[in-house]
Amino acid sequence: MAIECKAWFMDENSEDQRLPHQKNPPEFVSVEKLAVIGVLYWKLNPNDYENDEELKKIRQSRGYSYMDLLDLCPEKVDNYEQKLKNFYTEHIHADEEIRYCLEGSGYFDVRDKDDRWIRIWMKAGDMIVLPAGIYHRFTLDTDNYVKLMRLFVGEPVWTPYNRPQEDHPARKEYIKSVTERVGVPLTAH
């Protein structure tokens, strides 16, 4: 059975960031191609996450000892538009970013090895791990609601380092690991 993850290369349109921004015709990206750039994906059961054995195995094997829940919507977040703008600013982290969508939907955009945007549509049951050092951003879709589980190794740290960050140790390590997988050095554009 193929794992369904909705991901595609984005168009260059600068309209509302909450729109799908698919190219015409669409260029879809497989889970396997996401893995080449270090993005991991699982499809889990969001209706019983407290008792989900697969989630427990993932957390144990990857050392995700801390978790919290985050509701993002205009009614529940102060300065909603500003927060969304901050999330949509291209950045990296020194650690993995692990998100599990329990309700609603949103988009994680990641850069591929050629610096093109890939949009990953997160819906209920989708869990992704973005590697430390990958350029990415997040936005909600037009439904304006998502409930995410955030997972961390140890205490939660969410420090964005806005692009450019080519000299950041996490970015250097990320470039090295992707170069080893694809054989082509990554460079900033």
C-alpha cells in the first residue's frame, strides 16, 4: 500500500499564502523524494493519539520525550496574523521540527536540493519530521484552523533562524547529509 502524502512543487504566484499554489500541470512529490531531503512522514490515527502504539514507538525510537498541543486559528491565538506571518518567514532550526496534525490542515513548505519550494499539505493523521537545518516555513490553508502536536527531544526549544543561515552549524550539517544522499552539493541561490 502506498503511503499518501500530498506534496507538490509550488508555483511562483505570490497570491494568498493559504492557497494551494500548485503548478499547472501539478508536479507531485512522493514520500520517497521527501526522504531524500531528510523529511520523514507517517500516517497515524489522530482520533486515538493517546493510545496509539505506532506513535509511542516513533517517540521512543527517536527520543521524543516532550509533547504539547497547539491550536492555531484566529479565535484562539492573540496576534494571529502576525504569528502566521512569523511562521511563514523562511527559516531553519538547530533541531528537528516534529509536527503531528490532529485536526484541521495547513502547509509546511520546504526547500529541495535545487532551492525550489515543495508544499506539504498536512491534514489530520499526518506526522512529519523536518531535519535540523532545512529551510522551511508554515502557513494555514484557507480553512484557518489546525491542531498540532509538537514533539521535542527534551525541553521544548523553538528558535527560528531566518534565512540566510549558510554558516549555521545545523545548516552545514544538513547540507553535508543531503549531499551524501544525492551526490550533488547544495548551494544557496
